[in-house]
Amino acid sequence: MRPNGFGGAHFRPPSAQPALAYPRQDSSAEQAGPDLLSPPGSAGPQLPVQNGWHASGSNSTARALGPPQFGAPRLPAGHLAGDLNNLSLNGGPAQSSSYYSQAPIGGGEYVPKSSKQQQTAAPPPPRQAGAPGQAPVQPRAGLGGRGPPAFGKPALGQSQVAPRPPGPGRPASPASPNKYASIPMPASPSPTTSGRPATSSQQQAAQMPLPPSQGRTLAPPSFSRPPPPTSGLNRPVSQMHQAPSSKIDPTQVPRPSAKGDAPEEYRTSGNQYPNPPTTQARFVVRDTGNANPRFMRCTLSMVPYSSDLLKQSAMPLAVVVQPFALLDPADDPTQTVDFGESGPIRCTQCKAYMNPHMHFVDRGRKFKCCFCGTSNATPVDYICNTGVDGRRHDANDRAELCRGSVDFVASKEYMVRPPMPFVHFFLIDVSYNAVTSGALQATCSGVARVLNDLQGNGSVQIGIATFDTSVHFYTLSASQSQAHMLVMPDIEDVYSLSSASVVVPLQDSHHLASSLLESIPKMFSQTQHADACVGAAVQASIDTLKEGLGGKLHVFMSSLPKLGLHGLTPRHAGPATDNQQKQMVLLPAHKGYQQMAEDAAEHQVSIDLFVVTRSQSVELASLAQLCEPTAGQLYHYCPFVSPSDDDQLYNDLRWNVQQPQGLEAVARMRCSSGLVVDRYLGSFHRRTATDIDLPAINADQSIAVQLRHDDKLDKEAFLQFVVLYTTTQGERRIRVHNLALPTTQLLGQVFKGADLDTQTNLSARRVCRDIPGGTLASCQDQLLRQCINQLFSYRKNCTTAPSSGQLILPEALKLLPFYSLGLSKSPCLRLATMPDVRVVWMHRFLSLSLSKTLPLLVPRLLPLHRMLQQQQQHSGSEPVQLPPSLSLSSEKLQEDGIYLAENGYDGYIYFAQQVNPQLVRALLGVDALEAYAHAPGMPLMLPVLDNPLSQALHAILDAVRQHRCAFMSIRVLKRGDPAEILFYNCLVEDKNPAGMSYIEFLCAVHRQIQSMFKALYES
């Protein structure tokens, strides 16, 4: 379970680079001006020196992969209809389907060929239900035969104790013809409809277990564990009686569907404001005045004109911004605009930057601000005649007047000091756990290999320190023949060292740094220090960087920080036992690490935490506080198994230092009249009420901005997100993303413009904020209630009276129940998740990019055995074509199949029990699955064999990694493996200990909506 690794496919090849390339950035400066904001100035990300992800060791070679396919196929437009009366909710066998007409009748509603209408059902009496649980198994992955390179043997100078320096201490709209999906639902039993209790036989039938449905060839394993208490999402099902004859056809329920591979072209404006493509689609963007949807998306493409209308919709109004998102190579690049010493043109009242939505009047001598309505005088050298439509004649020649996203070169007024150099400080754990697990060797090897990949164009600086029971700094002055160690024994009253002796230019001391990193594993190979002073080491490193201008601090740790400053003691490290149990263990043990991080953020220090440990809990609930205020990344490798995990660690580190990013950034969202910012959600630091501070921000990070009405809106709503930042080349830039959205007074139009991907991302952030100190049941109920309220509002206000036996889903929200179920089954809300793993997922969702959110909730399931057959029939030079994902249900599994389940972070190859032995031999090198064993605690590793099938399999895995833009280590699982639960957890449509099945969830939502209508009519 760990965050994204490096995927070189993020970058286009050098020949495809636009003229305005993303500069390799190197420095940083301090914020200045009324509202300081800025990212890297460029057309798109620039290719790093090396491309692809890499594996070390003698049995594997580095692969350079081409540009990725950005996202999965887009959902097709149109209607969805089907009979959902073909699967027994109480375990009855599947029956033949009754089909429905495909012609839309009035308002887009689908009606059955049969005119029979089902009766409205009242909610039945509650019954108790439970789901069996299972023991938690932590997901791990790895590639076989990969190990770190051998190091040389350098000499190290004499160590000495570092001297302590002196010094002090908004009524319902008429029904509109909207497209929607109508799902016929089973009628409730007549005893319940009439208000009488169900008979004992009905109750018994309702509690029958679900048998395998027809056509199922592989049943999931059974897990023995006491069933958890019914609560959260389980509660609606357990409170409603299920008729013994209720049947639903599972093939007719809405699921993400595939589209052709040809990229569709999306123009950001001028198309009557259509909804942007889904984040999982492949599309090409033409920037025609609004920001690329990869940069900026709103939950509602049609904004309600009043707060009352927004409240009636039960949907959130928010924007998710990913300022430095990677673009498709065919997208219009982000252009850089330089106004010289005068700086970019802004509104004198609200300080909004010039954009395509400013309206020029008086022959171009004045412009009216689209945000506040102020009339501003146009600078003399910027005046240009306008046409009858008020558009300037030179608008197409000026990026700031025709592009939704631009980079402005910042003038001196945005700087109070020179931009900071790019500093990387590596803090490495050398305690007993780090040495014996192989984490120390893997860390030193990875750091040594990324030294040549650091951005900065010669001005990058580095520093290295280690820690166990004390802190060790190393001087790397170019005048020295070898590195010298400075020991800081006081781990309670921490003091700083002079940054001049510890942080040095890389180009001058590269040889010393490489030699030191080779020596460190040998120096501490015999250590017996089991504990580590993480808090003291981090504080001392922050103090050292504060003496300079800040930088990035990369912390590698393997032990619980028991010693010294902010020492921690182990708390309950097991999974939760009750959904109603408050998650107090997810609250920080004390405020020390939060205060430390805020101090670091004030001095432009960003902290990345790499937790590399075998099994023990390291109290991430406290340590993760180091990353959030400093906009750092959290990586988790547990259990870490070397050498299979060495490649994942290296690729994560390499992408961390090589990806496009900005330093010492300040960001702000501006809204036009009628809208105001309610709050920000993400990883950042707040010093003022209007701005957010980000010591570092990279291509994978995003920020959610919740909005609210303070007045009624005009015809359009305008949004502008601005980031002032320093590039890694030491230049100040102002990246501006603009978005103009139409407003509406019709509730049906609001639902038509709903962006489900953005709403799902926002929901994940909200849930992560509520988990610590709350209960999992309350968070699950929150997700269910949000889904029900939106669908109830749509059915109540936007549809003609349909059959009461239908679940009506708006076209834009037809996958809302599916994604809600996936989120409720994620490790964040799963009962059996270990606390540290839950913290990692919470931190991941907090700043996760839009394109990576849905795969985590709804993984992809690929039939490898079919893909291998197709690969053999094609030439090896042809690119791999990934098929659509299978339904995430065990009904789709065959006893002789091989499947890949992946979510963009972890991948699992599952061998069913009756796989062809020849196929097993070609892929695993053994005659039978039973012979493919592994040592205790070691995962099964996928070998690289010299045969066509093995090569075809690795080509498929490379295509998946390229599509996900991530390294994504792979773990092999087989039937009977104790860890096969990791694979079955990906099948979110099945009922499992984490929650109900997809069919059950749809029925629960439908019955809750019926109950709300009944309560409405009775009141």
C-alpha cells in the first residue's frame, strides 16, 4: 500500500516538446505583492534525461516507455435501460431476463414493454444482518530478481562531536427533458406494503445466504472471522425486509463502459459549455479560453444561480485544481507571457489577472473586470481596437486573451529576495531495523542513483545525514578528500549546524556524496541500536535548512521514534473491531510534529516521508503531520521485502525529484460576484485567510476549493486560480487558470451539468477529514446519505411520475451509487485496515489528482490469459492494446484463468486453481502452481523468463504501467494463498466483509428513496 511511483511515460519524447517547454526548475523565492502566486513557466513538462521506470539487479533491465494513454475510455453518452428483476437478493438463482424498450419516452425515461406497474412499497421492519469479516492482510508487491548494485569501498574521515553554536534561545423548477437511467427495482412484499410485519417464512427467506449465481465458475474464498456489527452502509439493508422473489439482472446495472481508442477533441469553450470528458477517457484538449480540465474542474458545469437552488440539488459546489497537471502530448501547451518590468495587467480593484473574459470598451481604452465589474484604464502600450463584439483584434495573438491557462513572468514586485536554490536534504535511518530489513541498502542505492536526476541546472544543493540513537551530519566540502561525520549526541535539546558546511552544491561535491552513500551501509552493518530519534533528527535538519532558504527534506525511517524529542510510545496497532468505535488512534499522540511542520512550512521546507519497515507500526497518525502542512508526500512500504521492493522505492524517489514542480508557492482562488470561497481541502499551510502556502507543489498534487453563494449570480460565474511559485531553474512565475461557467435557474440543468469525477474526489477528501476521532459507521452513513439525497432530489423535482419500482438515475450521475460503494469499501473505511495503512490512504485522498481517484475506488480487472493469446497472434512490435475492464465480480472469474487487478498503485496477478500447466511453466518457471512456493514473509515474485509468453506478459504489464503513469509493483497470488484476499478486495461488486454487494446497495438506495417519499406524503 503505497503512493505513486515514477512513470517515465509522464513525459513526451524530446522531439515532441513544444517550443515553450516546461523549464527544469531549480530555485525559489519568497512571496511578495498583494497576493503572491506562481508555478513553473512553460508549455508542458520537459523530458528528463532518462525516460521510463527502472529496475536494478542482474535479472532485470531498465525499460524506456513511450507516452502514456491518458485515462481509461470515456463513458458513452445516451440512455441506460434494463430489467433489474433477474437476481435474487436473498439468494435465489438467476432467471431469464425481461427486456425493455430502448426508445426514450418523454423526458428521456425508458419504459418496459410490459405496462405492468409495480406498487409503491413502504419500508419493511428491520432485521439483523451481518457480514463475516476476515483477518487483515497488508498488500505488498514486488518484482523478482532485482537488487541494488554493489557499492565500492570509500574511506571516511574521522568523526567528531558537532559543537553547539552560541545564541539565544436558494423554488423547484419545472420538469425538464433530461436524460436519465431508469432501473426497474424489485417490488417490496405485500405484507410490508400493507404495513403488516413479514411472516416468519419471509423473514427466514430474507436471511438466506446468497448462493452462486448461474454461470459462475469461480467462487471467492470464504473467510472465517466473527461478523462485525451492522452499521454504516450495512444498516439500510439490515433494516429493510427483502422479498424472497425479488430478482434483478446484474448485467443491466450501470457500470463504467469503454469507448474507442481514438482521442476525442475537447474545446474548453465555445461548445455551449458541455461537460468535460471523464478523467478516465482519452481526449485531446484545445484551450479556447477556459482552463484545460486536467488543470481545473468544477463539480457543476451549470452553476445554480442561488444558494436555495444549490441546496435543493443536494450536490456540492466546488472546484478541484491540479495546477501542474501533466498534459497529453497533443494538448495545447501552457504558454508563457512576459510583460517586462511592469508585470502582468490586473484589475485595480480585485487584483484579478488579465484573462479572455475581460470585456474591452471604449475602443479598447478600458476593460471591465469580469470578477468585480470595475472599469479599468488599459495601459497605453496595451491598447488595441476592438470589433463590434467587443473582442480585441489581437486577441488570438495574445495568450492571456485567448488561453484559459497561462504563465506570467513575475516582476520584481513579487520578490522580496532572490529565488531560492533547489535543495535536497536526505535524512536516512541507520538503526537495527533499517539494516536488517535491507531498507538502508535500498535507500542509499536509490539516493545515489537519483543524484544525476536532480533538477537545478547546476545550482542544486544537497545534504546528507543519518540517525539512530544520535544524529550524524556529514560535511561534503569540495576542499575535502573525504566526507567527515559530525555527531549530535543531544537528542532532547536539539541545535542546528551551519548550513554552509552541510548543504553544498552538488556539482562540486558529487564524488564525495556518491562515496559517502556507498559507505553508509557498511559503516552501520553491525549496529545494535534498535531505537531511533526521528523527532530530533527531523528538527535538526529543519533548523539546518532554515539557515539557508529552505528546500526539500526527504526522511527515510524504519523504526518507531521512541527516543529524544517528540518520542512516541506504541498505541493500539491492530485493526478496528467495531464500526461504532471512535478512531482515536488516528489522532496525533501530541502536537509536537504538527508544530514542527508548521515551523518548517514558514521557512519553505517541504518534508517527504518514506516509511520503510517490515511489520511494525510507526505511529503514522503523528508522523504524517510532518507532510500535510509542508505539502510533502507520504510513502509507505510495509512489509518491506528486499530486493523485491527496492525498485518501487527507487522509482518513487526518482519521480519525486524529477517530476515538474514549483517551490515556495502561494495560491489563491478568485470568484466573481455572488460566490465566495468557503474552504480549501488538501495539503498546505495557511498564514492568511485568503491564501494557501505550499513550500513545494508537484504535478500529482491537487487542491479542492469549496464555494458558497453570498448573492444571486448573473449569467456566468467566473473563477480564477492563481499560483505564484519559483521554478526549479530559479525563476518566479505566476500560473493562472481561468474558468467561466454558465448559471441556470432550472434544477434539471444543474443535474445535467454534474461532474461525477470531481464530486467523488471531493467526497473522498471530506471523508478523510472526518475519520480521525469519528466512527467508520458515521462516515459510511454520510456517503450513503449523500447519494440518496441527490437521487431523491432529482426524482422529486426533475422527472415525470415514473413507476415506483424504478430507481431513477440522472445520466451524469448514473455511476454515483457505484462510486459511493467503492469509496465505502476502500481501505479508508474498511474495518480490517491497520491504523498506519488507513493514515496512508487518508493522506493519499487528501491531495490526490482527479485521474488517480477513480482507479483507487474501482480497480481495473484484466483477463491476462486472453490477452496473452492475443499477443501471440500479433507481431511483437505492435503496441499492446488494453481491453476494457471486466466487471468487478467473482462471477466473471474462470477456474482456468489468470487475472490482473490493479488500481494504479498496486497490482495483483491472480492464478486460478486450474490454470493450464504449460502456461504456468512459461510464466512462473515451475510445472505446477503448488510448486511455486516462497519463504515465510516473502511475497511470490514474477520472474523474467526467456520465452514468448513471459515476454508478452511483461509487455502487458509495461503497457498498464504506462497507461497509469506509475511504476506499480506487481504481486503474484494463487488460489489458497493467505494473501488472496488482497485480490478479492478489488472485486467491489461482491458482498464481502467490507460491505454489501452492488445489487444490494442499489436496492438499499431505492428503498431509502421510497421511504423518503412516503414520509413526504404523510407529512
